[in-house]
Amino acid sequence: MDEQAALALIGDRLPAAGDDCAVVDGQVVTTDMLHERTDFPDGTSRYTAGWRAVGASLSDVAAMGADATAAVAVYASPAFDETDLTAFLDGATEVCAAVDAEYVGGDLDGHREFTVATTALGETDDPVLRSGASPGEALCVTGTLGRSAAAVRLFERGEPERANDLFRFTPRVAAGVALREYATAMLDSSDGLARSVHQLCRASDCGADLSGPLPVDEAVEAVAEDADDRRELGAFFGEDFELVCAVPEAALDAARDATPCALHRVGTVTEAGVTLDGEPLPDRGYSH
């Protein structure tokens, strides 16, 4: 089975699973695993790996509208190099500090390839789930799309300094906390905008009509081959870790004012179907 089928099986067996985080007694908890071959292109620094791996889990906390509290990680590698391990710890510690959380350690393990498994914790009494959107609401996304796609292209071109910079993102914890007063449904865009919208619509039993232009990051312009490639990198590549949310029309201006980053309207929640500029939007995105 593919990743989506496996996730559906888990969700059927475990009622607490299926959202960005599980919610347990006022806490949210999430875990992720990243591998060198699939998640860290050649040229990714250990500092960036620490930042990005822990940041990915903190992004799930953000998607629940929770305050981030702490993170841990399993660091697995064929060998333990002092310089690499120190750099990883610096990245993990600093991404936590960027969202007022604390990196509190984890575990070490030997493995044939560099692998990181992270867990993040947060707190909220009012989590924002994926399942509350209603037709007529605005569909919004924070920040810009395609940043990670541009980074991968730059890694492939042998430009690691700029690529590492793009690969380090600040998890949208502050935005998630601000949006929990307004958003009826929310998730992060780690699987890409298109797949994330489909996931929100399935959970909320609704549809969505997206209308361009999408807020594609300026870094994409430097690497995209043409307009179709730009659309591919912005809508389908994924790994951007922005927030995708539904907001009632009447609350949209207030939500924008409260959110400490750009909040772009990209469409409208509908009764059924997912379209972009009037055409069916494929349920396609990042897959492990």
C-alpha cells in the first residue's frame, strides 16, 4: 500500500490519530522520521538537518493552534562525529528557541544512513482540527509556497549555501496560536498545498475552489523552467510547512490582522470537489 493508504489504515485503527497531532489532556504530541536519502539532499548541513527535522514536528504543533513546549529527537548515524553532532544540536536547539520551546534531548543509535526521528509537544485547551470547515469560508495559506522545492533545485545545482538557507524555516507556531481564534480547520502544508487541501476537505466533508495566482516564493522564480514548472513546485512539491486553514468570511480581516506573517486567501470552501482555476486539482503531493 502507498503512504496515504497506510495512514488511512492507522486512522481507522486509532481514533486519536489522523490529525497533525494527537490531543491528550490539553497537550498535543506528534512524531516524524526523516532519512538522509529522502529528506536531506547532498549538501544539507547537520545544523540545517537539526533545524529542519525538529522544525517539521513543531510545524504539526503549529497546525493545531497550540503553544509549543518541547521537542526530542533520535539521532541515528553510521558513526558519531563530534562536529556533526554539535551542529545538529545547535540547529535543533535554535529552532526550538525560535518558537519559545525547548530542545530537551533524545536518543542516539547506530544506523546505516543518517536518520532522525523527532517528537514535539505543545499545549492548548482548544485545538484546531482539520474537520471544522464549512462551505462559504475563505481558504487561506500562510507565507509562501515552493521554498523547499527551490532549495532542492539549488542543492542539485551545487549551491548549498543558499539551499541550506531556504531549507531552514521558522515553524508557524505564533501564526497557529493567533489563528486558533478564527480558523475552523487547519493543517500544515508538509505534503504540498494540493494534497493538504484534499486532506482538509476529506476531514471536513466539503470541497474547495482555489483561484490563482498562488503565493509562490520568489526563490522559485530563479529555478523554475516555465509557468507549468512554477505551478508544480508551488502547488505539489510540498515540504513548505506553512499553515492551510479555513476562516469564516466575516473573520478574515481580523485573522489577517492577528497573524504575525502574511495570510493569503487562495480560495473558498465549497460543498464538494477540489478545483484550481475551475479545473480539477489532483490529489498529489509529497510522499515518503
